[in-house]
Amino acid sequence: MSELTLQAKELDAADALAPVRSRFLLDDVVYLDGNSLGALPAHVPDRIADVVRREWGELRIRSWQESGWWTAPERIGDRIAPLVGAAPGQVVVGDSTSVNVFKAVVAAARMAGEDRTEILVDAGTFPTDGYIAESAARLTGRTLRAVAPAEVPDALGPRTAAVLLNHVDYRTGRLHDLPSLTAAIHAAGALAVWDLCHSAGALPVGLDEHGVDLAVGCTYKYLNGGPGSPAFLYVRRELQPRFDSPLPGWNSHVEPFGMKPSYDPAPGAVRGRVGTPDILSMLSLEAALEVWEGVGIDAVRAKSLALTDFFLSCVAHYAGDRVESVTPTAHGERGSQVSLRCENAGDVMKRLIEAGVVGDFRPPDVLRFGFTPLYTSFAEAERAARVLGAVLG
């Protein structure tokens, strides 16, 4: 048994989160793609079977009230809120990340005022965020400018309406400085909109603490809600009376069953709702969030950093200079993934998957490995690096 294998065994023995792994359905595959799709919590299938057979099959329309379907978007939002550092009443679940980005950016531009004519967007953002920001700018009569997060403070000015940034870069795993960037945006009189897709459930966010205005995030990565599970929208309490959604729907009306021809928005985070919730995926997400019982986000972050530190050490040992890490080594600049650059990365990832190590590939040359501390072990981190070394020859 190698020294690194022994070290992994010792780290796993001391891991306070190790028992949480049993809450998931896993196999012998080293699954390091939870930054794309989280693993299935073991109790979710039975919960969804009950929703389908009893709540839908027997209660039918009565379940909107008797099974709590109608209030699910806010109830589940309040389950997510502590994981992103938000007090209750500020997070609503529903629609996709893209739709929620559109709501947030348009609403931010409207709240900023007509004299603020420019929207800034993260130059390295996930493509859809850029597409949505461009559409939102056209819709609100603003211009759009792409800037790197580090350049945002110098790019801000009296014309800036809103800034859309990614908390963690999806390619490199770089963690951007949410507190200081939000403070700089506010100092310029603009609103901060954060995409938390690669940080929610992986590390502390502190939305309330840092005064973030609006935030969105998906729930199928580190929150393990299932493929296509609904996203969430955070609207800071102080802004809720001014939140003017570009997608006003009957679900966010103050009298949703009044069927009035004019729109009068409901108070609170409910304003983020649009139409009928996707109940099956919504309740699957709610069940999945039960794995967080007794788990603190600070403990998750500590293990995440330990896992990625250990993995990088193992990669250096097994793969040497055949790969280059593009993920920052500094803890304050790292999310919960490690991205490695190498030649023929697409073929390398295919061979890794065939050998039982699942990550993913981003063109042209990046291997991504996501570490979900709720179920990833140190032994798996060591095995993944060892197999990578073997695949690279």
C-alpha cells in the first residue's frame, strides 16, 4: 500500500462527514462530476413514488393544499436559504437558472434607474448568462460590456446599472471575491447579481452578510436535486417591494385565484414566481435537501479544501508535469473543483470514465473534477489521481 493510499485511509477515518456518504446511492465508480449533476440521495425514489401514487394518484387536485404543493417554492427556498447565508423569506424556488438570471438582471436594471445605462457581465461567464444578459440589456435599453471580475472595480461608474458575476468560474474553479466585489458595486451605486451555480452547497456564500442584491443558482449540482431540478432566486428583503419582474405570472399575483386582468404583485419573495411549479422535480429537490440535516456548510467547505488539496498533491505525484492545474492553489480563490489542462483532454477523460473515474471535459483542453464533500472520500481522490497517472502513461 502506497504512502498516499495510507494517507487517504487516515484522512477518511478522521472525516466527520464520512457517514453522510451512506445517505446517497453510490457504487464503485469514483464520481467526480457532482459539479454538473449531483448523486442521488437514497431516500428520494421512495418519496417521489409516494408523491406520484398518493399525492397525485389519490389526492389529485387536493394536493395543492393538503400536500403543500402550492407553498413548495417558498418552503423549499427557506430550506436552501441557510446554505447560501440568507434569512427566511428571501429565496424562492422555480423555473430554470436561465429564466431566473433574466428576471434578476432585468429587475436590477429597472431598480437602478433610467440614468444608469450600462450592464456589466463576467467576461468568462457560462455562455447562457452572457446570452441572457445581452437580451436583458436590449430589453431595458442598456448597453452590455463584458469584463473580467478582477477588472470590475475599475470598470464601474455612474452609468453602471447592474453587474452579473459568477461566484465560481465553471471552467477553472476559481472563486471570485464576492464580498469585495459586491462592496465595490454598491459604492458605485449599482446592483450586484451573483450566479451561485458552482458555489451553492459547496461553500459559504453569505448573501445577507455581504448585502448581495439578487442571486440565482441551480439545484442539481452540489444540492443534488436531480436532473433539471428547479433553480432558486434570492431577492434581498429590502429590495422586494421594488422588485419588478419582467415575467409577471399568476403565481406571483397578490390574488392568484382572483383572475384579475391587471397585475398586482404579491409581497415578498413570492414576486419571483411565474407560473405553475414543476411539482415532481420540486418535491424531489425538497427530499434531496434532507441530506443536509445536521450538516454545516462550514464543515463542507473545510472538507472541500482538504479534498482538493489532497487531490492536487496526488496528481503531482502520479501525473507530474503531464498536466497543469488551472485552479488556484490559494484557498480563498478556489471553489470545490479542480481543473487540469493536458493534451488530448477529451480522449483522456473518455479513458478515465472507462476506467471508473467520472469527471468531465471542457474544450479545448480542460479536465474538470468536482468534489462533493457530502459523499466524496479521500480514497476516491487518491484513486482518481492514480488512474489519471496511468491513463497519461
